Amino acid sequence: MSDNNDDYEPVYATLHFYYSDPDSMARYKACNEALDVLRAVEDFERWLRENEDDDLSISNARHALFECFTNNDVTVPGWE
């Protein structure tokens, strides 16, 4: 990685989605929720660190992950 200022220039992108195409709209939703998903994963990782000394079950971890996603307004298909 170079030390010049070019590394800090903003990057602009235009994404195109098609309302009538279900696959395109799924990609739109994924892009739109990306930061929420990141926050949910960070919350879950924090929860795991806070509970690392506990005897955790997969069920408890799954419930905590679901809560992290719900608290960050992320919907996961099949978890409704």
C-alpha cells in the first residue's frame, strides 16, 4: 500500500437495480442492508466475547445471533 494521498480519495459508484427483476431487487436489499448486517455481526462478536467463559449451547448462540440481527433491523429468510 502506498503512502500517497490517492489512497484516501473517495470512490464513487453507481449501482443499477431493476424493480421488475426479483434477483435484482434481492441484490438491492443486500446492498442496502450491508451496514446493518455489519453492525449485527459486530454485536454478536461482542456478545460472544462477553460470554466466552460461559458454557454456551448452540441454541443460545443462535438465539443471540437472531437477536443481534433483529435489533439491527436485518431480516434473514427463514428466521421469521
